[in-house]
Amino acid sequence: DAGVTQSPTHLIKTRGQQVTLRCSPKSGHDTVSWYQQALGQGPQFIFQYYEEEERQRGNFPDRFSGHQFPNYSSELNVNALLLGDSALYLCASSNLGADSYEAFFGQGTRLTVV
Amino acid sequence: AQSVTQPDIHITVSEGASLELRCNYSYGATPYLFWYVQSPGQGLQLLLKYFSGDTLVQGIKGFEAEFKRSQSSFNLRKPSVHWSDAAEYFCAVGPFGSGTASKLTFGTGTRLQVTL
């Protein structure tokens, strides 16, 4: 079992550009959540995708959007990048119907905006 | 709104010494509580979780945590720390019911340094 995989590992973008991050969930999981972890901070919930729809959203602007595909993989898109978007972006997968209530995290994508 | 407070930003302990990392939460009902560990440049690994029942929960790597409702606390403990335990530790709270695992509120973390 490959666990949760994210790509790319590192990314450097310029202010104003757009970026797409990708996540493949752990086998058997149907729910993907995205978190932003700024340097020295705890992860902050961005949004959750289940059945190809955004189900819950944290306090993030509309510049942050996502998608979930039929195979449960997911993308996070950020438009009009700001310097403050520099962070580690973590993907977590889980099974919405399971009673284990456990989220498995990927290694993250380190985004640097210059 | 729920929140998690980890009052200790940085803790240093000697190898073999005991450890306690503090976590206080604010939540309107009984929350689901978690402790995660993050090594440098890595994702998060679940150490343990509490949903209900016995308030002392055992996790991986010899860690345990105790839920104290009266104090709104969920402190993490380990009797004897190993050098490999040096990492960042995060306490998190999730809403009751399905979907808990996917929407977590994290504290700001405690960085643990272990001296030999």
C-alpha cells in the first residue's frame, strides 16, 4: 500500500501565477482533505472533497479551489499566488463511512512563492 | 468555534527522561482528539486518538495520552524519551461523527528536542 502520495514534492512559483498540486489517496479511502501549513504553524484546513464535490471548507479565499476525480484522487489549485501562500500543503485521505476516524497524511508539497 | 492550544512552543528533555506535552482544547461538545508527530520535511503521523471510553489511551512508539474533560486537556506522555522522538508534535480536535478525520483543527505544535 503506497499510502497517500503527493506531487510535486517542491515547487517554486512567481507572484500572480497559478499552481496545481496533486494527491492520490490511500487505497480504500474516498475522502480527500487539503491543509496549508505555514512555517512554524499547525496545519489549517482548506477544504474536503467527497464524491467529487467540495463538502466542507475552511477560511480560505476563492483563489483556492479543488477537484476530485472518479478514482478519488484530487487536485488543489491556487490562483493569483501571493507571497503568503508559501507553505507546506498537506493532503489527507480518509474513509467517510469508517468508524476509525483516522486521516492519513501525505508528505506534502512545499510551495515557495517568489 | 473549536480551538486547540499547545502552550509549550519548544521543550528540551534528556534521553531517558519522561515527557509530557500539554494540549488544551475548546469545543462545544465532546470532541475527537488526536496527537500527530511530524519529522522535519515530512507529513504527519498519527500517534493516538481518543473518541470515548477509557480516558487513558495508548498509542504507537510508547506514547500515551489522558483525556481530562474537567480541564479540557489531552496531554501526551512518554515515560522514557529516545533521541529519535525529536520532532514536532501536534494536538488536533475533530467534530463528532462521520467526517471527523477529514476536518481537523490543529494546535501550533510543540517542538521536542532530545539531548544525549
